[in-house]
Amino acid sequence: MIVPSIDIMEGRAVQLVGGREKVLDGGDPLDVAGRFAVAGELAVIDLDAALGRGDNSGIVAELVGRHPCRVGGGIRSVEAALGWLDRGARRVILGTAATPELLGQLPRERVMAALDGVDGELVVDGWRRRTGVDVLARMAELAPYAGGFLVTFVEREGRLGGIDLEAVRRVVEGAGDVPVTVAGGVTTASEVAAIDRLGADAQVGMALYTGRLHLADAVAAPLVSERQDGLWPTVVCDERGVALGLAWSSAESLRAAVERRQGVYHSRSRGLWVKGESSGNGQELLRVDLDCDRDALRFTVRQRGAGFCHLGTRTCWGEDTGLGALKRRLEALAAAPVERSFTARLLDDPGLLAAKLAEEAAELAAAASAEEIAWEAADLLYFALVRLVG
């Protein structure tokens, strides 16, 4: 799988060669993240913090609030690491400060150890100081405490010269059962596929920024198909993970979907099919995921209009229920209030809504039986959703 990288320096998304020479200004990190987030989790690295010359914490915090991110750069204490996890970072990446003592105080599944090497020798302090320590030796030392490794081949970083696949194989074997992400020189979709087959993820920056590697091609690289037409079954889900239906994707439709950020599929009768082009029930594409066998896709979309099904229902299995359906009902009431409805009263009277929230929270806290707890929780969820919609 691909992990797009956003390296931030002086408030800009940049790319460096060998960790030293800035050769590319990629623009506003928020705009870059908006383009890359369809591929999944982003790697956000604060280079200024890593180099000890200020930080970009405000920008990083905004990125974490908008997208699933793993955050690194200048995280050198337990307090700093927990601070980013509390803000919503999926994982934190520690480099120079990654020691068994410090990592042991953090939740293992949410911390990655960055091992940056030049010809196999560990470098620290923003890649400026050689240590004489073998990367694989440090990996063995940290493996019991790290939930993942980020291994960067610094001598290849930013040079678009390709990655050393034999070196990737060695670090994957050295990591044992700890997941590995590799960076440094990844340039082509075939390299992303080869890295995936070796059991690692590919963190990519320069190739994406320069257009040498198309994001859709990178996402699709590990995919396989046993069908003669090469199509991939595509499960379409909403933001809550509720399945809306099943479609098919081709290399062409996947590229179009990623470029347009829309639900675009392959119709076996019509070819390229843009959902909602005729019905108005369009989709904003939020994310593309590959399944464990790399032979199926999941599109996470924001569905517009009546729903996904051609019969006019939310899903191809009929209307859905639960919190999603309730939220949409409340949104409809907010847009076109029904006279004398209780929801309309709540939306018009913040004081009444605040009182009901406090009342229902207290009743849930006091509830004793399973039936009472379920009843009061349902009440509280209703009022909380009215507050969110309002």
C-alpha cells in the first residue's frame, strides 16, 4: 500500500534531496492533503521541529483534524507523543528519541520508530549525525516496543532513482511481526507493488509531487484480478462504513475516480460510469482501500440525493436504519421544518435543547437496568444529534 508523505517546512509542503537540499515547494500542506487523502493515511512530518528550528504545529494540528494522519518530526518526549495522540493522530513517529524506555511508556499499537539509514548505518538529529549503529541492530532492540517501523534509505531519498528492493526485504525480515513502512526513492507503481508483495508499505513523496507517479496508479499497484476483463469488485460504503452497494472498477475508472474525487465506476454495459451524472445522486469520493487479498476495493463516499440504488433507496438492500438514517431525517427537518414538530422546537430553542441534553445525561447516569440504560442512551443520542445538526 502507499502512504503519501507531506513534509512541512516554514509552513509549506516541501521535498528535500537526501534530507538536506530543498528542491521542490509543493504549496499549502492543506491543499496537498486534500489531494492525497483519498489514498488513506497520510504521513505528516514537521521538518522544522525535527531540525530544532521552530515548528509547524498549527498546520499539523489542522491536518490531523481533517484527515487520518501519522505524525512525526521533533517528537522527543512522552508528553509530546501523547499530545498528538490526544489531538487525533492515528500514530506518532519517533526517531532520535525512540528508545525502549520512552517507547515503553506509550501505547505500542500507536507508535512507530523511525530508523533512518545511510548505507545501513543509523543517522539521527534530522539525518545530520551518523551513529555507527546498524539499522537492523536498532530494529531488533526496539521491536518489542514499537507498533511499526518507518525505515528511510536516506541516500536515495528524493532522488527518484528507485528503491533497493533487496534492502527492503532485509528490513521486513528483520522486523519480524512488526509492520514496516519504507521510504527513499520509490518512483514507480511497479515498485509500490513489489514492496507490497514483500510485506511493507511504501511512503512516497517526490514521485507524487512531480507527477512521475500518478496517485491512482500507486493505489492500484498491488491489485490483482482473476477475471479475464481485469475488473475489481468494489464495495461502496458511506462514511459510517454502511455498505451502499456493489460496483466494478477498472484501471481507467479508478484513475478517473481519484482524479475527480467522485464515485466513478466501470459499467459492463456502458463503460465509464459516473454515479449521479443522470440521476443527480452523486458521490464525493473520500477514500479508496484495498482488501487483504488485494483483489477487491472499498470506496468510502459521501452519498448525495436519494441514495445509491437505481430504485431510489439509500442502499441496494433497501433503506438503512440507525444513527445514519436518524441524522439524515434530522437534517431534512432542519432544512424544511415540520410545523409543531418537537425537533423543530428544539432547533429553534437552544435553551430547551440544552435542558433536555442535561436531563437525559443525568437519567442515563442514573439508569440501572439494561432496558433503562438502552432507553436513556437512545434519548441522549437523539438530542445530541439534534445539537450536531443544529
